[in-house]
Amino acid sequence: MFKYNYIEPVKHGDVTVVTIANPQDMDHLVIHELGDELFAFAQSQQPPKLVIDFSRVSYCSSEVLNGLIKTRKAVVAYGGTVKLCCIIEDVRRLFSMTNLDKTLFTIYDTAESALSSYG
């Protein structure tokens, strides 16, 4: 299996949960690489049901949001779905201010609730 630098994908049946590293601990170049890595994972593995776990994320820049939007677009293009989980209040506020929580992403409080939402 391929070793990723900034994401940790784990399969749970037909759902893939990808935990992302904390972008606050990264410089601008690495944050860009995180988005690229997430996108490349989605393109190459084409998980039909993807949950992106933010449990390690305490900061979210526009660069991370761009990577998420690009990844979601790729997943939807092949017929998959993306859900987010474990987002702390400060980061969740960013999703709310940009309306991404209402227009592009469904956000769950826990990974378990995101997984169970797939049935």
C-alpha cells in the first residue's frame, strides 16, 4: 500500500475514512501538498464513499478548503460522495461563513456518525 505523508486512509467496508494531519503544523508549501495528496488519493483510489476526518486539525486555511473542494469535485465526478467529520468549532465556523457546510459538505460530529450515515 502507498505511504502518504499528510493523510491516513483506512477502509471500513465500502467507506474510506481519511484522517488529515494538522495544517497548523505545516508551512504554505506543505499545506498545498496536503491538498494535492488528498486529490491524488481520490483520483487514484476512487473511493465511492469518502469521509474526511478533521480530528487532528486545529486550523484550516483557504488552501485547505481549496484542496477539499477540488477533491470533492473529483469524487462527485466519478459518482462518489464526500462527508466531513470531527471539525472543531473554530474550523467549523469557517465552513459556515463560506456556506460550504450548506452547499458542498455534510458535516458530522464524529467519525462513527459519518460512517453510519452511509447505512
